[in-house]
Amino acid sequence: MTKTVSYILVAILLLLLILVRAYEDVLFYDPYLIFFENDYLYIDSPRREVAKLVFFTSLRYAINTLLSLGIIYCAFKDKQMIKFSVVIYAIAYVCFLIPFMYFVINPKQEDYYLFFNVRRFLIQPILLLLLLPALYYYKLKR
């Protein structure tokens, strides 16, 4: 794969990540989208279907993960880095889903800010922003 093709693929994958974010309200069930846009520290948690919310949050995490892994592969073309990234994404999913479910099942106003940040790691490709520089630094040192 030439550098030009890699750059084009990375641009397409980034565009897909942007489209997932742009159409999140259409593609995914998430009553917390509107909730966190408002003054959420002073209002009650919205009505939600827990199983449906967990499913759509997991689906969005999976889509973001696949697109992010594609970007990492196009950037480094190293299968070992992909394997490492898959392990990181799997561990992060479990580590963030457990508190996410706790906050969804037991909503308390004092936990909203922490819930907002845990949820952010599940629905946005933040791990990509952390892994790209780390893997680049690793590649430089190797």
C-alpha cells in the first residue's frame, strides 16, 4: 500500500468517525445526548431503557473501535500494534462499561459529572487520540 493510498484511507476513516458523531442522534438510542447538552447537574436523569441503551452504546463503541483500528493499521502497517490495540480496546470496554451500567441503573445527581466522562470514553474515539501518539513514539524508539 503506497503512502498516498494510506493517507486517503485514513481520511476516509476519519470522515466516517465524523459522520458517526454527526448522525449520532439518528443512528443510536441515547437519551443522555439531550440530557448532557442541558444543565444536567440540576435536573433528574432522563427515562431510559437500560438494555437498549447498553446495546446502542456498545454498538457505537464497536463502530468507533473498528474505524480506529483501521486508522492505526493504515498509519503503522504493523499487525503487532493492531493486536496490542485490540487488547487495549477490549480492556477499556470492560473497564468503562461496568461504571457506565452502574450510573445508568443508579442515577444520582452527584455522580452525573463522572458519568458524563465515563460515557464519553465509550461513545467517542478518545482512545484513538491516546494510542496514535503512544504507538508513534513506540515505533520511533524501536
